[in-house]
Amino acid sequence: MASITIPESVQEYFPRKLNPSQLWVNYDPSADSLTVYFTEAPVPSVWEDTDDYVYIGFAPENETLVTGVMIEHFSQWLLLSGQRAGEPEGVGKEARNPA
């Protein structure tokens, strides 16, 4: 199962409970990015990276309010997350890194 490690420095700003009806989710296949807003619809956000793939969105007027999460290179992130969790790779190295 893929997972995101949320840095301790921002964990306290994440919603404690998420209402699924308030989630806005979009996958952009051309950019291979997945964006999830906790605000029912996209809102202006300041995005800060937490690693090579994951960004956390903050409200511009209140940097303690997390608006969402964005995962760049989503397909790669899923494959790498599966490898770290001990799941089968699914796609061979040569398919991910063509010569």
C-alpha cells in the first residue's frame, strides 16, 4: 500500500478528520500528478515539497491551514512506495527507465 510520510513539523496542521464529501481529487495524466484538496474545490495554495514527489498545500493567508496534497510523478511514486512496502514491483526497471 502506498503511503505518504507527513513531516512532524506540519502534522499538527492537517485535518484530524476528513469528510469524503469535502475532498476534491484530480489526476492529470499528461503531468502524471495527483492533487487532493481538503476544501471541496481547488483554492489558492502555497505548495511546499516534503520529498522528491509530495507537496503539501498551505493557505496563502494562513500557513497553518493545510489545503491539500499533490503528488508529482504519481506512477513512479506508486511503484517506489510498493517497493518500500515489500510489494511486487509490477513494472520492470527497463520499462521505467528506457535506454
